[in-house]
Amino acid sequence: MSTTATTPTPPSSARWSPGSLVRARGREWIVLSGSDAEVLRVRPVAGSEEDQTFIHLALEATPVADASFPKPEPTQKAGHDAALLLRDALVLSLRRGAGPFRSFGQIAIEPRAYQLVPLLMALKLDPVRLLIADDVGVGKTIEAALIARELLDRGDVERFAVLCPPHLVDQWVTELEGRFHLRPVAVTAASAARLERNLPPSESIFTTHSHTVVSLDYIKGERRRAEFLRACPELVIVDEAHTCASTGQGRHQRYELLKGLVSEKARHLVMLTATPHSGDEDAYFRLLGLLHPDFAALSDAAGDEHKKLRDRLAAHFVQRRRPDIAEWKEGNLFPRRETKELTYKLTGTWERFFDAVLDYCASVVAAAGEDTKKQRLNFWGTLALMRCVASSPAAAVQALRTRAGLEEEVAEDDIEARVFDGAADALPDDDVEPPAASEEKALAALITQAEELTGQAGDPKLKILTDHVIELVKEGFNPVVFCRYIATAHYLGQHLASKIKDVAVGVVTGELTSDERKEKVELLGDAERRVLVATDCLSEGVNLQDHFDAVVHYDLSWNPTRHEQREGRVDRFGQKSGVVRATLIYGANNPVDGAVLEVILKKADKIREELGVPVPLPDDGHTLSQALMKAVLLRNREREGKRQQAFAFVEMEEAKAIETRWLDAAEKAKKNRTVFAQRRLKPEDVLPEWKKSLAVLGGKEDVQRFTGRALARLGGALEPVGSSGRRGFKTRSRRSPRTSANVSMSKGS
């Protein structure tokens, strides 16, 4: 068909609406939104979004005119295959502007209808101020990226930035590139100097690069914060937004950054978090106040005023559990999670070593005397050792050898964060074994015992893991084993690789860079059967649902949110398996495991079962964890003969006080979900239009059919490559067998 357009001269009063064809400057253009009576915003018919430009009607030497294409002639007829190819080409060419959304021709996924709810809410707001608090694994990243892509394609924004914790930067870049046809630049402490090199004094990274993904830790400092606010894009997406509302532990800088962002009233802001209420009332209302200052008053409002504010907030806040998603009846979107507990028992030399460690720890704490700081540092040092010993003899050896002594110059905040699992958003550097408190003679004896155990067979904890992993693999599962420390990860990896034949075993720890972790996971994913051993550096930041469908908690975390993060790596949107397994391993006569399990983890599970989602432990100062471990040491010193099997931890004052706060937070979370599940947007209101849009746009089958037919006419063919999780295609020319090229057609494209 000829593509030469005719150019009838329009009347001088003609104006063009978005979607019109015009001829100017010797070529044809499509008129885009953002045009007005004097200036047209246009894109070449044969060009891309990057070729957009503006045409000032009064300044054109040759008047802008309507463009149309001649009707086909009978002499141009072709065969049935050609007609089908032309039909597919015409349908796919409409993707850029068909239907109620402008962006769906630019994305490589087919979003589920429930994921359109935040987008529909955003399009009703000006400016967009939205808090998306859907559950872990529901797809908040997709929901936020849909909003960004739509605002870009409508011309409402030209630039955007994603602010996220450092360990999520690469994941955001990958998602935006692979699924949304965007090319953001990663701005981190490591990359900023390179990006700023050779920039003119008046320019900034954020004016030079339209799309950026920025590390919160890099940008929150006062000098960089001021520069970012000066050159800030029109749209900002904030991931893990709850970490920006707390003013403790250095987080106030993040909050000041967000306060500066919302001070510009026209700026669009989308915040994401699975835990908007993390047990800190003040932080929660500060977070709401970022949407609009009025919402911060909810903490004190009552009666009609409170109801009116909550009704207003509902336009800016969406929070849905998986049961809420099930109401959309879009099939089985999420797997069924099957949980299991396995116990082991310390006996013989293993039990004697653990008793010796507890005795040593109690003596170190007592030796601190009246020196408050020394008491605190010695206590944290003993907790570090207790955790390492409970993890593995290899981790115990490393901690005992590292014994830095926790001298006066050691930073207390660093020790505390490492002992108590750190913050939920500070994962990658959190898996190094902490140093133990130092007493030379006692330590030398413990090191000898730990080294002997490392080389011995019969580790009861390792045996129960090995048997369980073998069972999982036989049943067709590909498990991820999460542990706390680097030494433990290598200890497990070496043992499993020697015991489980014909199965690929990989180990990923914080020793590897982010890119190296991803590469190792992808290589392991190519194996037919696989087991991954990882520290918590992978509990956030790398999605594992493509290659794995089971999680084993080899080491208990003292933060129940971390358990949910681990399981959420595989139990999430996009998981192909209908069932995922989650297994908890703990020592039946290990008092450290017993205290954490009884008071923290089982209570967290009970709240999650009742509410449908996890509620964070309201213990920012680690008062409960410290009280529990002090009780362990006290009971150990008082024991007669064999260690007591059960302690009345639940009767402790600290446990009772925190349980009350925890249940209160859970009740508030439950009430919030009844208001903010957005049930006013019914499935029957969204699904029909969504199905019509899919029919017009075509799905991944249509794209694959068109690509295959087009390549066939050019003498090529598509050959599938890759695993089921990351399916792609390779082209091979029939005319020249040695010529090949790769075609990216990722899942959902």
C-alpha cells in the first residue's frame, strides 16, 4: 500500500485534535495531547515518542495541512497471509492511543484489572498525591509504574524520579526498562560522580536525565537534598515510604526530603509501602500528612470531623489484602502458601557447646559491673555470639575469631543494628558475623570446640535441613534456604552440594554486588532442579518467583517482618506454581529459638492469620528482644541439671506491654483496610472496559503472531529460548543459517 499522503488545504480556522494526521515540513505527523490553537505537539507517523516536537502554526513557511492516505486499489491485492499481517499491523498500530489509556501500547505486560485501581484513582487527582499500601507481592511496583507511564504518555509530566532504598535501585531500573519501555538512570553514591562529570554548572543530573532511580541514602543529605529539590521532576515515586516518616535513627533526613517535595503544590507524589502503620502512631500520621497537611490531624480528630477526613483520605489511599484481590475473580493470581515447622534437638557435644556459650555470655554480662555503657556493649556482644552459635558452628567460629572486643570506640548504633537484624530497608550489608565480647581464655576454649564441631558430622540442625530439602526437591519444588550469616550460607551450600546429587546448589550473600547476585540467581534458574542458599541480602530487592517456589527459614529472624519479606520473594504476583512451601526450623531445646518463637514469631503469625496480612512488631528500641535474651541468660544460670524446656516468657512485663501495643496496631490496621480497600471501584465497573481495551490492543499472542509472520516474509523464523520464567525468542535467517539475532519477548509482552 502506498504511504504517500495527499495534502488538501484546510480552511484557515481548522484546528486539530489529538490523533489527527497533519502534513508539515515535508512529512506526516500525528497530533498529540498538549496541543492548542497556536502550537501543535506532534510525533512523526513513522517515528517514536523520542521524536516528538512542537510546530508553531504561525511560524511555518508552508502552512500545516490535513493529511490522509489514498484508498487501496484492486491492483494492490495480495494473499490471505498478507491480509492477516496487514490486519495485525493495523491493530497493533492503534496500541499507542486506543482505549481509555494512552500508555498501554508502550508496556510489555498485561496488567490485571485490580492493578488499574490506583491508576484510575491517580487520574482523578490533580496533583496526584497517592499512597499505595497493597500487600507484599500484589504488584505495587507495577501499579506505580503504570501511573508514571500514563502521565508521561498523556503529556502531563516530562520527567520523573523514583526514590528507594539503595538495595532496590537496580530492581526498579530493571522493571522500568523491561516492562515499561523506559530507560531510567540509576543515581547512587557510586554513580553520581560519573553522571555529574562534564555537566555545565547550571545543569543537574535531574535536568539532564529525564528519568532517574535515586538511592534515598544518597539523596537525603542536606546538600544533595537541596540540589534535588531545586531540579526535582514533576513526578516522584517513593518506595518503602514508611521508612521516610520516622524521625528516629537518622531517618529524619528522609522525612525532611519528602516534606520539601510536597511543599511544591503542583508536584505529583506516589508513595508505596506494604506497612503504612509500622507500630509508630506519630510516623503513620506524618506519612498521611505528606498526602495533604489536613490528614495529619486525623490523630486528634473525632466524630464527624474524623469521618470526613477519612472519607477525603480514601481518594488518596489504597490498601488491599489478597482476599480483596480475590473479589475481582481474575483466576488464581497468587499461589496457596503451605507452612510447616521442623524441630531439632541439641544433644551430646552440640548441647555441651551451647551450654558453654550461654555460661560464657552470662559471665561476660556480669563482669561489666556498674559501668552502664560497658554493660550495654557486653550484653550486645553476648547476643551476637548467641545468635551466631544458634545459626551454625561456622558462624560461631567466625564470630569468636573476629572478637573485636567491642571497645569504647566501637559505634553503638552499628553494633545494635547488626545484632537486632537492623532495619527492614537496610539489608545487603547485614549478613556479616558480629564480633563477640572478649575474654581470651574462655574464648580460646570456645573456638576450639566450635572448630571441632564445624568439621564433624552429626549437626542436628543441618541434618534436618538436608532431609527436608531432599524431600522438597523430590516433590518438584525449588527451594530458597534463608540464613542469617555469610559463614552459615557457605557451610550449608557446601554440605547440600555434597549430599544432593543432580541438583544445582548456589550461594548468594552480601559479599556479592547487586549485579553479581542477580547474575548468579539467573544462572541457577537455568538448571532443571535447583536450590539457592541465601542470606537476607535477598529478602528484598531480587524477585525469585520465576525460578523458586519454596522458602526454608534455617535461622529465625528476631524481626517477624523479615520472615514475610523472605516468603514474599517467591509468594507473589507472577508465581507460576499453584503452591508455595514455607518451612520454619528451630531447636526444641534451644532457649534462644524458644524465646523468639514463643513471644515474637507465633504472635506475629496469629495476627497475620486473623487479619490476613502481617503487622510490624512495635519494638523500635528492641526492648522486648533484650528482655527476652536477659531472661534466657538468667534462666541458664539458675538451671539445675538439664535446662528447663519452657520459660514463662509471655508473663514478662515487656512482653505484655508490647503485645498490647501490637494488638492495638493490628486492630487499627483492620479498620483501615475496611475503608481503604477501594470497594467503591467495583470489578464490574472496571473489567468490561478493560476487556474491551485488550480486544482492541491485542495481547502477547497477537504480538508474537505478527512478529513471526513478519519475519517469515523476510526469510526468518522465531525459535523459543530460555526457561519458562523468562521466555524469549531467537531469529534465524532461512536464507543465511549463520545469521541470527535476538528478539526480546519477555513474559507478558
